[in-house]
Amino acid sequence: VARAYEAGCKFAHFSQHWDAPEFTRWLVQQRVTHTSLVPTQVHDLVTAQQSAPPDLIAVVVGGGQLSASIGQAARDLGWPVLASYGMTEAASQIATQTLDQLEEPYQPFPIPILPIWQCKTSSETILSISGPALFSGYCIDEIYKARESPWHLTTDRVELKNNAIRPLGRADQLVKILGELVDPEAIEKRLIEDSEGVLKSGHCVVIAIPHARRGSLLVPVIEVPVDEKLLHEILAKYSQRAIGIERLTQSIIVDSLPRSELGKVRRGQLLTLLQAKGKLVNLEPQSAFH
């Protein structure tokens, strides 16, 4: 709403239950030129083989990384998808791909930093941001705590190059396995990319659980519907290439994943639910699939 107000353009809200064909028809009816989607919605548009409406100029994709394969498949159907990177503390986007990048094959990075933001990284690649749209403080348990520095230290690891961002994952999600740091989210993205559309962002997560000897175990959790034969083939393909610290346990299939109001998977809540149901006992890393 704020972006439409600043641009002085018409605003339309798709308030119906999400459905890829219906959404496409709605875009045509409203003659929408710009819209925002999350990776799962782009995946659904590709799966339903929906061609983009002719008036559409840009689709800003946020709330997670859109894989190169799904992004290019969307481009092939005419959807002008552009990766963005943002966070609540920034009130919106920090970086967004440009229209010029539509002339190239889709890649989820680099993502050019918007001119209002200053960005820097620590020696551990942790991002700090500063700019006029930065939040003023937090309200926790009805107590307001003001921001004390012009810079906000995030929990995101990124690579900064040529005034653009390449997200590397969250620092607070790194786990130790056999003494080495491992990023479960990076493995999750690799699985989704390797699946060639079978698994989609937001419906496949890799969580870490404590393990006496290894430090942590990596557990793939998949939301139905999923073809179990294809899932087995995807995990077998991954297992053949994974080094020891990146080995996965057997997968767990669930009816639904707990999500926030914005649709992001609540990983901590998922872990608690699986523990309560006894799903995380006797799990061990797979050495090979047969």
C-alpha cells in the first residue's frame, strides 16, 4: 500500500484464497503492472503452466530465495521475476534486482542494494545496515527499547560485492557437526534446486536436532503432498554427493508445517511438535540409499 501511495498509482489487493490460475485471471482483469510474490506462489504458477499477463512489468519476489530453476521456468512463461532481499527492521526491501536483469537468465543473486541503504559485513560475513527507513526500536512485553546505534547488526550472512548482496543464510541457524559449522538452510536450498520442481520452498525444510556423538543431525521434513518414490530418488541423489558432515537422516513427512502470519515456516515450533510426537528418536545419518 505504501509503495502504491508513493508511486501515485492504483492499488489492488488479491483477497481470495490463493489459486494460481485465479490469480492470473485477476491480474488480467485489474491490468496489474507490478506485484509481489513469495517463492511458493511462483512455484505454483510454474506448476500450473500459467503464462504471464501482457501488462505485467515486474514481479518482486521476497520472503525466501527463489531457486534458479524455478525462476527461469517462470521467466520462460513470461513472468518478470526479480529477486529482493529485505527484513522487518528495514520496513521493506534492502536490495532488489533491476529491470535490466530481466534481459539475462534468471539468477537469485546478485541483488543490487537500494540507494537509501548503507551495508557492511563483519569478518564472519554478518550484515549490518544503516539508513533512514531503519526501525526506531523494539517493543517486547509492552516495554519499548530504542535502537541505540545508527547501525543494526543482523543475523544474516551475506556477501557484498559491487554494491550488491548475495544472501548466504542466517548465522543463528548454523550448527556444529563433528566440529564443523554447517548451514541447514543451504542444504535445504540445494535439495529444492536438485528436485527440479518436485520440492518447493516453504514445503521442504531441513532442521537440526542434538546428537551425542555428531553434535547435530540434519533431518529433512517434507509437507504433503509429495511423491514418495520421487522423494527417495532426490534424497538418494543428494546422498551420493554429500560429504560426511552434510549427511541427512531419513525424511519425515508431515501433513502441514507450522507457519507465521506471513507464511514463513516456524522451525522452532516444528522441532517442538516433532519431539512431542516422538518423530525424532532413533534417527541416524544415512550412509547410502538402496
